[in-house]
Amino acid sequence: MQDFFDLTLGGISAGAVYAALGLALVIIYRATRVVNFAQPALALISTYLAYSVTKATGSYWLGFAVAIVAGTLLGVATERLLIRPLRHRSELSSIIVTLGLLLVLQAVAGMIWSNEPLAFSYAFDFRGRFSANDLFVVLVVVAIAALVLVVFKYTPLGLRMRAAAFAPEVARTLGVRVGLMLTAGWGLAAAVGSLAGLLATPPFLFPNVLDGVFVYALTAAVLGGLDNPLGTIAGGFVLGVGLSYVSGYFGPEMVTIAALAILVIVLTLRPSGLFGRAKVRRV
């Protein structure tokens, strides 16, 4: 029973990280209808910058702030320089570009900071069954999820962003600056992704550290529904706890296989996600 309790607590903490990075994917998808496979690379560069600032100044929170700002700027630059020129092409073009950007940024990180694991500290004490750092991770993710929900559902900015994504031509006739809204969506998503990177990378930082986390985050987003922020948060926590049980009872080598199996099953049986709304296509 004690093992079950420990695995549950560990899964909640891990699930919060999956939910945060999955939320970044959902924000971009809602704002631009693009699945951003470069999200872990944007978070990676931001986290490396946080590491450098923390090492130079001794202040974790200054590095934390720099990472969020840098992530936002990276998201804006990605949309402006790479995604916007492809706006009138197929969605597949944008996906391929994000995959290429993922590989490029990981290579750049290795060239600048080396491929060797670097020690990266937690925000708070991480010792104990459910440590202060675990509590911090869960509370931050819940707060960010609530903020994103409020922005998208109850603010003019969120309404404009959704209009720009779903009906850009109509939105333009109503005075919405569609390009600016798309850029804002990428910037917001990259900021949330940077936060997820800061929460996920300790205790060691290296160029591929977020690859596995991204697989779980994508699974959480698909599980909850790519167009559903609350569903993604719920999917992240459910997935985190479920994979924790898999790791504890069947071995850690089964975790990735289990996540991929869940991803395939959900896409096959319910492509809109467990919490998403099925879409009817009219011919």
C-alpha cells in the first residue's frame, strides 16, 4: 500500500510537467492549428539560458525569469520568421519546419553548452515523498492552466486569437489583426513551454533531456483533446499517475512503450481525445 501511495504522489508530480508542456502544444494548436514539434527545443534553449544566468549570478529566480522571457521571444521569432511564410501552404509544411527546427536547436545547444549533462538545480528542496518542489510544480501548473483558460474563454484577446485561428478572413473583416494574434499565440505557448522545461529538466540538463517528456506531453494533449486545455491538464495528470504505476509494477523500461500504446489507442478509437468534442466533416 505504501508503494502505491508513493507511486501516486510521484505520478502527480510528473503528470504536472507533462500537462504543462502539453498545454503549450494546445495553445499553439488553438491559435494557429499547427502541432509544434519544436516546442521541446524552444524550452531547451530557454532552460540552458536559465542555467547560464543562474551559474553567473547565483540567483535561480533571475534565471527563471530570463528563461520565460527568452522562451516568449523565441516563440515570437519562430512564428514570424518560419511559420508565417508558410501560412498559405499546407499544415504539413509547418509541421516539417518545426521538426527541422527541433533538430537544429538541439544541435546548437550541444555546440554551445556541450552534450555532457550539466547539473541544474530544483526550485525548492526535492527530498521526501512529496517534496516542496513537487508541490511547487503542481501549484504552478494548475495556476497557469487556470490563467490560460481565463485568457481564452473570458478575455477579448482570447476571443481574437480563436477567431484568427478558426476564421481568419472573417476575423480580418471585423478588425482583428490576425498576424498579431498568431504571433501572440506562439509567444504565449513558448512561455508556458519554457516553464515546463524549467520544471522537467532538473537535476541534469543535456540537449535531448526533453525528448521523452515531449512524447508524454503529446500523449497527454491527445488524450485530453488537442483543442481542450482543461482536458490536456487532466490528461497530463492521468498519464503521469498511470505511467508511474507502470514504472513501479512493470519496470521503467515499459514506460515509453505504455505511453506510445496509449497514444495509438486514443488516436484510433477517439481522435478528438477523451475530453474533446468529435468533429463532423461535411462534404
